[in-house]
Amino acid sequence: MGIIKRMRKQIAVHWALASAESGGIAHDDYGQPVLTDPVEIECRWEAKSEEFVAANGTKTTSRAVVYVDRDVDVGGVLMLGELTDVTDVDAKENEGAWEIKRFDRIPNLKATEYLRIAYL
């Protein structure tokens, strides 16, 4: 087991972007992206401010940097905690739940593992 897997000792709740039947991202009647039901994922959550360039090209500062166990989409939502901590059906209304603003995937030297980083 590599260091990347060993560092993920925390649990986060993840709401992914839902897919539309025609492909792409599903949107509601108001044009907002639809999120899937929440699932628990392994992570390492670092509550720190770090400057990064968002997907739209603007410089922004993170609320947290989260090392996750799977690929996540920009626009999805992460919250430190377990499913039992979810109090609202609207993902962003849960305390400590933040939208994913950037996602990076970096392979190790042998390309056998990936370091997956979400900036919130």
C-alpha cells in the first residue's frame, strides 16, 4: 500500500454532478446543475487557504484542499464528515459543504497510483 492511500484516514461526503440522458451534465428547471445522492469517500481534508487558478481561469483562494480516493468533478460538492452528518437535501446548505472549484490528478513515478486533489 502506497503513501497516497495511507494518507487518506478521514471520511467526506461527496455529491457528484448528475449526468443527463443525452450526455453531459443534468440541469434543473432553473439551469442549475443536478447533484447525485451523497456517498462517503476516503480523504485527507486540509482546512487551509491556498491560492490556485480555478477552472474558469481566475485566481482564487481555497477554503480547503482535499486529497480524495477517486476522480471528482468541478461543480460537485464535498463535506468533511459522514452521511449521518448531512442535515439538508440541498448539498450546499449543509454546514461545511463546499463546491469543488478545481481538481488535479497527479500520477506517482510508476503511474500505479494517482494523487487526486480537490480545491474547495
